[in-house]
Amino acid sequence: MTRPEDAKPNSHFYQSRAVLNKARDLATKKDINALDEVSHTEVEKFMALWNSDKAFRNDYEKRILASLDMR
């Protein structure tokens, strides 16, 4: 993942969509091991960014709060 200040607008959204599409494909194929691996890899990437990049945390919180407010 790229850092928010270096990213094009919504790049994290498009990266997430790609991961989601990959997960759907693996689920359709019933490839549980690969799906589990993708899941763990994505969680590790997110947590590494969350723990090391304050700009990423601030950007994520800003975006998620707006989404939660709409609900």
C-alpha cells in the first residue's frame, strides 16, 4: 500500500476492490487455503501501516468516520 500523501485520490479504494475481487474468485473456486493466505497478508499490511504511519491512521479515521456518519 502507498502512503496517503503519496497516493492518488481513492487509490486505497481501488486496491481494496482488487483484493475483494481476488477473494471472491478464490471463494468461488473454494480455494480456502489461498483465501486464508490473502486474508492474513492483507491484515498484516494494514496493521503494519497502522502501527508505523500516523498519516495513514489519520486518513483512515477521517474516511471511516464520514462513512459511519452516513449510516
